[in-house]
Amino acid sequence: MLGRRRRRLALVLAAVLLAAPAVALAASRLTVARYAAPDATVFKVTADRSLTAKGLASFALRITPPAGATGPYGATEHVTTADLPRAGTNVPLRVGSALACADPGVSTAYGTVIRRAKRVTATLQDGTRLRLSRTEPPAAWGLHGWVVAGIANSHSPVVEVDASDTHGKRVAYAKFQNVSGC
């Protein structure tokens, strides 16, 4: 009887220890935007909860193809990654963008903005406007602002990002130079 209990306890402990790395890996990323395409492909913009060795915020565009399907980007779930400085008093908006061209394609904008910004909007080359969601930053970032991100179902690149306060006054603006679409 005592031997059975020990075996069960050992099996439970082994299961917990084997699951711990997967839980820790999932907890190390913050999903800041998510989009499910009509074919059930899921796109996510994630941010690492810790900064890089150089103090940069690390963002990634990830893809999860529908069950049983192969993704258009091969075996990897990463479409692209980027490391950005954080927004601050001297530079109130730090943004990047990514374009996933394979069908179903998406255009994304992501980054950080000062706390005073209440509305952040990206404009795509085709004129589409995308409102970026604001998310509390990870505590490890030491950022008094927001993490912002948005995903549009478009093959058109982001050309500018505009941030405004509660009164509609512009607090930050960024323009991307020499953008090219799919």
C-alpha cells in the first residue's frame, strides 16, 4: 500500500516538473494583440515580459495555423521579431511594424507610448486606419506608459502612427519612410 502511494506521488511530481517549463515559457510573453483570420489562422503580437540585455523591449509577430494545416511560414511560429527602445519623456512614442504577406496576410503596428496617450491609431498605405489597443506594461520594464499593438487584415504596410490625449490633442507622431507592400 505504501509503495503504491509513493509511486503515485512520484508520477504526480514528475508530471508537475515536466509541465513547469511550458508554463514558465508561456508566462514569459505578454500577448498585446490577437487576430483570427477567416481561415482560422491566429496571428498574435507578443512582448517579452523581461527586457533584453541592452534594455530593449522585444516584440514578435506569431502565427498559429488552423488545426491540421501547415503554416505559410514553415515550421516556425515566428513571422518576425523586433527589439525597440521604450517610450519616455524625450521620445513619447516608439513603434515598429510588420507585414505578413503570405495568405492570409496581416499588417501590424506595435510599441510603447507615454501614459498621457489615450488613443493611438496607425494608418496603412491604403488609407485604412487601425486603432491600437493599450496594455499595461510588464513591471520589469519600469515603463510609466502603455504597450500598444494592433493587427489589420491587410497586405498594406503601416505608414504612420498618431497618439493623442483625452482632448484629441496630438502627443506623439511617427512616420515610416520608404515602406513597401507585398
